[in-house]
Amino acid sequence: MPSSARKTLVDLETKFWQSMVDQDTETALKMLDEPALMVSAHGLVKFDHETYRQMADRGSMILTAFEFSDMDVVFPNESTAILSYHVKQRVAPRGNGSSAVQEMNDTSTWIQAGKHWKCVMHTETPANPKATA
């Protein structure tokens, strides 16, 4: 795939994460396929747009910052992209100023639906913190 396709997917993944920081559920919903899947330490969740809205708007934790590294994009075919990366994320309880930094290894699977890419699956696995120089 051309490098422009890779850039498009990295930009979409970044936009999705920024929508979580901004608590902009509508932007996130435009990028999600329906249904979508998420696999994390909390288990497997299959959700539609309304369920995502409830998780995003009423969940006990909010994302306040993120930083990607080691981003890779694989295209199994022309209409599927899998992004894998390390993320350092800052999360906080909703309505509480105290936050914690978590490091995760994530993947997101995007499919092309017409002219648009939609995220259909996201995984998140706790990672060992990366040493910083």
C-alpha cells in the first residue's frame, strides 16, 4: 500500500484517541464500525454506537493524554489495515483531578467501508514501562 494510506490510518488512529481526550463522542462514533469489538484486561466487549456513547459519556475513567511510539501498519488486503503500537496514556477517574500513567501495547483493526475507514476492533495489553533517556 502507498505511504499515503499508512499516513491516513495513523492520522485516523490519532484523531480517535484525541476524540477521547476531548470527550468528543460524536467524532469517535463517525470512525467506529457497528458493531465493534474491544479486548482488554477488562474482558471482551462487543458494542454498537449507543453502547459506545454510554461508555464514553458515563465511564468511570477518562483519558487525559496519550503518546504513541513504535507505530506499525500492516495491510492484509486493500480494505483492511491493522495498526500496532505502544502507547503511554494518562487516565483519571471522571470528576477527579488525580491521574495515573499507563503503558500499553495496542492494536486497532480498520476496514474500508466505501470511501471511509472504520475501526472494527481494538485490543489493549498492559506493557512494561519503556525506559526514557
